[in-house]
Amino acid sequence: MPLSETLPGPAPAERMSRVKESPSSQVADRVRAFRAEGRKVLPLTIGEPDFDTPDHVKDAAIAAIRAGETKYTSANGTPALQKAITSRLLRKTGQSYATDEICVGGGAKQLIFLAFMATLDEGDEVIVPAPYWVSYPDMVSVNGGRPVIVGTTAGEGYKLTPDRLRAAITERTKWVVLNTPNNPTGAVYGEEELRGLTDVVRAHPHLSILCDEIYDEINFGARPVPSAVTVAPDLRERVFLVNGVSKAYAMTGWRIGYGAGAARLCAALGTLQSQSSSCPSSVSQAAAVAALDGGREFIDRTVAIYTERRDLLVSGLDAIDGLRPAVPEGGFYVWTDASALTGAVTPSGTRMTSDADLAEHFLETSGVVVITGDSYGCPGHFRASFALSSDTIREAVAGLAHSVSLLRR
Ligand code: PMP
């Protein structure tokens, strides 16, 4: 009998077998255990900005509390937040969204989950290019869909190509997920690349694009980051843009994300929210208005800092024989090819046969924690975050150099 069937309490539904705990939470447990032993840990696993939320955003939240903005709001957000979102989208994409084409939720994560819940019938397919953000496949599966993982290569910049997309489409395909800038690779799709993909989507009317642009303000190249809706405005109803305030404004704990797309989809998400959370937090919504309307000073300042840290981490990893980092164009992660270390042996004779072996070796020998490539559907790699101080990054790079130097190849 499986262990879960012997435990007390209500038995989990069958769908729970299709979802697992996020790898970042598992790693966090491992780090806690390591620290409890009094050992030093350098967590290159951080998935959120290490900056504090800007003061003008906090002030707006406090003012909202004092003004009594502490009640339920409409399921898809307050008029003030919807207006701030439509203005931001107009600035970014040149598209005017009506308020019924906007939805607001408890983070981009919740909106992506609800979008799948609202649209997937049993067996519907969602194309997910790998490496992918860890949550997409589970979100699809738990909502009855089938994730169709499509690999990409370093030579293609870890980006989905029109040919690979075309080959993966079946009559059951409902969505293709495009995450730009990408977590974990930092890849940003250029206009031409998006045009190639939207041409394929245009030819398949049953297919829509879920465009996760949560890292779009943290980018090191041309701004704004190109969007599928900018290159193919005629597909507007078939593109669901997802974004939020978590990463750009260091507001991960406030839990506000937003989506823009077909009014029919936004209405469905509103219905699901009205029957689950009722609405996102009223106070956080007031804070998000201040963030979106508050100018670019915070973003420009933090992106300059991220740029220095990125260069530090990329050059540090690049100098280690056996590691090949990809230079991220956006986000705050460095995706690193470590496949040259597969099969290498530690001084005590342990052979590196999996990503987990290598991650454990790093942790044991230098306290550095990374997230393994197989978590993102791409073994032989790891993700290292640079949402950390430059000193921590330097120390972690030195630690990794030491750990790798111990391996015999
Ligand atoms: N998409 C991606 C690619 C992410 O990395 C994250 C956060 N880790 C999210 C969405 C969720 O962001 P939010 O805090 O708005 O739920």
C-alpha cells in the first residue's frame, strides 16, 4: 500500500498525483537543514529581488489602509489598477486594452493557473518549450491538460523555433507558452523570432499564446522587450499577456499579477476568482497602482545593479573549466551548461551521474546551492541566481571553482 494511503486525513484526489511540490521549496528545506547543522550556505537559488519594495509603494498601501480601502474589490481588480495596467500596456505594446480585457490576480502565477483551469478540457495539449519555468507543466497537468515539452538548444539560444512549434501542434493543442525573458535561461525573443512563431500560430486558429512577461522590466538589451502582441496585433484575442509587479518592483510578497487578452477569457478568470479568492488584496492593489504609475527610477536603478552582478557571475562561471554559462538578456538567472562534468568523480569516489549528484557535491564542498537543470526539463545544466550582493556572488563563484577543481574527469 502506498504510504499516502496509510496516512490519516482525507485522501487526496487523483489530480494531486499530477502535481508536485516546487523544486525551489524542496531546495529551501535542504538549505534549512544544512544551516541547522551550523554550516554556511551560499544560496544561488533566490527567485526574487533582494531589494526592498520602494517607499512610495509602501506609502500608497498605508494610505489605502487609512482611507478604508480594506474591502472586497471586483474580482478582476479595482478600476484604478485596471487603468494603471492599461496605461502600462499602451506604453509597452502600443495596444489599447479595454478594462474587460484585463484581469488581476494574486500573482502572475495564479493567473496562469486559472487560465489553464478556464480553458483546458481533459487531454488538451499545451506546448511548453524547455528549459521551462518549473510550474508550467504541473499547472497544465493538474488542470487536466497534457504538457507537450519541446526541447530547444544552446545554438538556438534556448528559444522555440517556428519549425519545432509547427511539428508539435496537433488538433488538441490549445496553447503555446512563451516566457520572455525566460526563467531559467534569460533568453529574450526578438521581434523577428516572435514574428516567425506568430506566423505559425496564425495558421492554426485553435491555438493561442500564453506570453509570460513577468521579467520584462529586468532586461539588459533593447527596451521594451518585444511582445507577441506587438508583432502580431491581429492575434490580440489569441494572445494572453501575463505580467505583474513582483519582479520589477520587488513586490513578490504583495501578490499582484495581471493578464490582458480576450474579454471572454478575462471574464472566465474573473468567475473562477469570484468563486475561489473573491478578489486580490485591496491594499496590494493600491500599492500596485503606485508601482505602475510611479515612473522608472526604481527599475533603472536596480537594472544597473543587476547588470553589474550579471557580468560578475557570468565571467566568474565562464572562468571555471567545465562550466559554460549562457549570457542572460533578461531576468536574474544564469543558465549554465555543466554537462562536461557528467561522469566526473569526487576524491571520495562518488561519480556525478545526475544533476542532483553535482548539486549535492557543490553544497557539500563549498555550501553553494543551485537549482538542477532537470527541474527545468533540461538535464546537464543548473540555474544560478544573481539576485544577491556582489560579495555573495564572488564568494559563491570561488566556492564553485573549488568544488569543480576537486572533481577528476
Ligand atoms: N512566471 C515566471 C517565469 C516566474 O519565474 C514567476 C516567479 N517565480 C512567476 C511567473 C510568478 O510571479 P508572481 O509572483 O507574479 O506570481
